[in-house]
Amino acid sequence: MRLLDALKSSTEFLEKAGVDDAFADSEMLVLHASGADRLSSYMDNPEISKGLQAKIRRLVRRRAKGEPVQYIVGQVEFFGLKIHIGKGVLIPRPETELLAEDAIKAVSRGRVTLPLQILDLCTGSGCIAIALAKAFPDSRVYGTDVSKTAIRYAKKNAAGSAVENVTFLQGSLYLPLKRSLCFDLIVSNPPYVKRGDIDGLQREIKEWEPLEALDGGGDGLDFYRSIFTDAPKYLCRGGRILVELGFGQAEDVKMLAMRQGFGTIEVRKDYAGIERILKAELRSQDTATIK
């Protein structure tokens, strides 16, 4: 059997199993199993051993049972970085790259007093924290997460990305931090799915991804309340906060931010036109480190 024959049969198998994007997932699994690059695979279409055929079949069967392809291959690309992931860690989404992008812009376009200190709440795989640490090597970045598994992956990803200016701490939101720490920028992609909506999510999400990384409480706003309530205690003068939003949450999160003294609130839409990123600055601060 040749490699492209394996790709064809794998695609047909996943289509029959009702998997969306069966071809894209099959291609990712076949290339991962073979270790071959995409261009040479299509140009050369090499013969593959029976052992490799069996390996491909095992991976494809896992995908047919609903396991996310990202967990099967063990990594995902995020902002040009290879981020290792596995069960127990939220899979980074393309829209979350917008949060990292806007955070970098907030620093790059502003007047910054170095050394910069950045906090990533609910860091998960550490993808946002590592992207920011990579963009600002003279900064000090902290990431917190309640999950021991997430912190383990975050530390692995930092080491794999050769990033040394990031510290990951296990604990809920601000709890693992020293009260004396002061941050110029706080970012977060918190759990924001309404508890009652979780059963309606795709099976790849609700059956495989960690519930604690999805469940935002009854109205999906529990983490935003905690984040904005305590943010003023940890922000330096002129510090800003950027958070990712769930569908239809922009107005509610704006109100939460305003009640805690935040102003200059901006919301950015993602590529699907959904209000996805909220950026805010404390109104009570009169000297900005980031503008």
C-alpha cells in the first residue's frame, strides 16, 4: 500500500463515522504516523510498511471514537509555536491567537516601563503566556491554573520553546501569587461556557476536554466576576486587562469591568464576526505604562 492509499481509506473510514473534516483529520494523522512532510508525501507517494499501516489504523480508530485529533498527535500550532497538549488540557483555538496578538499590540504600541510584568490567568497549556514571553524576552510572565496537568504541560511547552522568562504556578486565578506582585498586563481565556450548554457541545469537546476549563457557571460569567473584582489589586498604574469572550457575553463583561473601575473598554470581533476580545484600563489610574 502507498501512503496516499492509506489517506484515502482513512478519510472514507472517518466519513462513515460521521467525523467532520474527515480528510483534514486523516491527512494530519497519516502524516503524523509516517513522520513525512506534506509536500514529499504527495510528490513521492511512498510505499508504506504493514507496521505503519497498522499504526495509521489505530490512530484513525481513535479519531472515529471522538478523540480530538490534536490529542492524538499530541500537539497544536499556536502563534508560530508548537504547543504540546493531551487529555486534561484545553486545546488552544485559532481565535485565542487574537488575544495574544492584541496583548502584544497593547504593549508594542504603548509607552512601557521595563521590566514588564504580565499575568496569564487560566493559562492551560501555557500557549498565551509563552507567546508573550517570546515576544518580550526582557519581561517577566506568570501563568496560573488550578489544574496540575495543565501546569505540567505549560512547563513542558516553555522548555520546548526555549522560553525562560515565564513562571507557571498551580492554583485558582490570583491565589498562587504573592500579593506584592504588580502587573502591567493581565490576560485570560477563562472558562466561559454556560453550565447548561455543555451537554450541547460537540462530543470532541464535552467528552474529552477538561470540564473545569469549560464550565463558566450558570451564566458563563463566574470567572469574569472573579477576574475583574481582584484585578485592581494586582495591576500596576495604567495596567490593562484583556480577556477572551464567549458568544454574546461582550455587554455583560463590559458591565462587570465598569463596576470595578475599568474604562477605555474596547471589543474586537473575531474572523466570524463574534465579539471575542475585550480590552480595558482602570479609570482611576492616571499614569499609564501601556497606552
